Amino acid sequence: CEDFFCLFVFLELKTDLNLLLECLKYQMDNPAAQKQALVTIYSICQENGEASDYFREIGGLMFVYNLAKSSAHLPVKEAALFTLGTLAESSVYCQQSLCTSELFAEVGLSLSQKDSSLTLKRMAVYVVLVLVSNNKTGQTFTRKTGCIDLLLNLFRTTFPISENAIRENMSQYYELWSSVSSALCACVNNPQNEENQRICITVFPIAKEWLQKCIRREIIRPICSFVSLTVANNEYAQNYFAMVGGLDALAMVLVKLVDDALKSYLSSELAVMVSKTLVACIAENSALNERLTKYHTVPKLLALLSHHCLDSAGKFSVVLAIGHCTEACGK
């Protein structure tokens, strides 16, 4: 009885998706109706791989892609890109179908054009994110089409605590910047991509400056994630981060956060995050350990370890950081 009900529901979904695709095709002069149809498709296919696969089989995926490419109406273009991202995120078959150099080049246009809205850029970044996640081919296309360079440019220019952001909606800048950070993380990790890591280290100097100037959770978290994954298992990237002063900046941030931890639980949480990034920066690279001694990193980590607010996962991370900091380092 339960299986019959599930079959009935899926048949209804198929009918709905067919009707919605027809609506998209026959409402080309009605952008409001097209946008609503796209929103409904998104709501049906979100986290529903079967529905996404069926929509691809009836030609819906490619139609939405063409809509995103050719529509003259900005709200439709934005909704189409978001729907593409949703379909690719819920179905590996949709991800594979969309993962082409042509699509990355097309998305790159939305990222590079000055008159593109912040929302359109964010939707384009979302598409890149889902296409490179756990996908070596997608990572390669970001590099070969220049998409990764556009992402790095956005990483530099859309930082939310800046003069650019003051002129417009700061929250929109932050949403775009954090989305770009996530996409860059996916470009270099899982699987590890050394070529993309080498490209991404070019923004280490500016990331170091932001670490020095802005100790806020919403800023520290994306930067730490980006740095951690870009230096992971890559001695060249680790050494470059240290050379531009990033390791020193990270150590100083840790010192400040540990000193503040007794007064603020948030500071202790951020300190654990920074300690994880330190581990990624010095792992299997004992030559860098010496640089941390002048900041009394180990005593600071021991102080953090004694903080009563840390859970077992946090304590484990700190112990691991202590282990890496003392490894092959007499001081």
C-alpha cells in the first residue's frame, strides 16, 4: 500500500513537471509566469534525484539551460540559473550533463560583465559550486575556461567590509563573497587539485590582510576554510602562505582569540577553527613549526584546551594542533 502511494505521488510529479515544462515553452512573452514555473520546478526537484532525472529525460534540463543563456529578462535568467544549480545538486546525472566547457564559459560571462546584478552573479557562482563539487572534470573546466580567475577576482573585489560594499547592500555583498569562497574551496578540494591550488594562492596576500583587520566569525570562517583547503597536502602552497606573512597573521589571530576566550564563547569557537587552519598550514612541513614559537603558540593552545566551554570535538582539534606544533620542534 505504501509502495503504491509512493508510485502515485511520483506519477503526479511527472505530470506536474511535464505541465511546467510546457508552461516554460509557451510563456516566452510572460516572464512572470516563467519565473513562477521555474520556482515550482525548483521546489519539486530540490533534494529529489528521481524528479530531477525525469525532468532531464523529458528535455527540461537543456531547455532551462537555454533559457538561462538567452532570456532577455533578468528575473528569468536568475531563476533559470538557480534551477540549474538545484537540478545538478540533486542528481549526479544532471551534474554530468551540465558539466561542459560551454556552460562554464557561459556562466563566466555572467560573472565578468559589469552590468550583471549581484543576484545573477550569486546564482552563477552557485552553478559553478555544484558542478565542481566532488567532480575533477568540473574543477578542470573552471581552470581551462578562466572561471576560477573570475572567482578569484570576485573574492578580491566583493569583500563585504570594504568601500565597494558600503555603496550597495552589504548583506548582498557578503552573500556573494561567501558563495565565491565556497566555490573556490570546491575547486581545490575533494578531490585535491594541485593546479587549482597554485592558482588560488595568488589571493593569499589579501586574505592575510583581512585576517589582520577583521576578526569576525562571518569573515574568519570563510577565510579559514579557503586557506585550509588551498594549502592542504601542498608544501608549495604552505610555504607561500608563510612567505607572504599569512602564518604569522594566523598565529596572531589565535593569540587574540585565546586571550578573549575567557570572556566570550564565540572567541573560543573561532580559536578552535583557527587552530585547525594552523594544522593545515604546517602539516608535514616541520620547517614552518619554528615560526610559531615566537607567538607562544603551544602555551596558548594549552590555555584554550583548558577552556570549560570546549566540547570533545573542539578539544580533539586543539590536541591535534599541539601535536603538529611540537612535532620536530625542540623549542
